[in-house]
Amino acid sequence: MWEAGELGNEVKKLYRFNNELKGSSTNRTKIADEVGDVMITLTNLCTMLDIDIEKATVNKFNKVSEKYNFNAKMAQQEERK
């Protein structure tokens, strides 16, 4: 899962740049590339562990929304039809 760390490094570079701090710069293309790497890694992990990635995401989003009293909720795929 080192891909998440690489994404974090690119986001840190963007933060530094946006706050005029010294450090390396980055761009959206580099960040998008790292997001892609993370998504591929997560998809492969979920496949290996037989985890429904959409269901896990929706369940977690809704759990956090409920915990913090947010009105935003995500529907499961079967609920959107």
C-alpha cells in the first residue's frame, strides 16, 4: 500500500506550493496518476479479499455522515435503479 504514501507526498507538495512554503512542486497530472495507482491497488486488494469496494465505500460514507449528523447519504447501486 505504498501507493497511498506516494499520493500523500504529492498532496503535501501541493499544500506547500499553495501556501508558498519551500519544497517541491507538483501538478494535477502527477496527483491524478497517483490516485490511479491507489485505486488500482485498492481494487486488486478488494478482489483478493472478496470485498465489494462500492458497498464498503457507501457503508463507510454513510456511517461517518450519521456520526457527524451530515445530511449527505450515498445509495447502494441496487437502490439507484
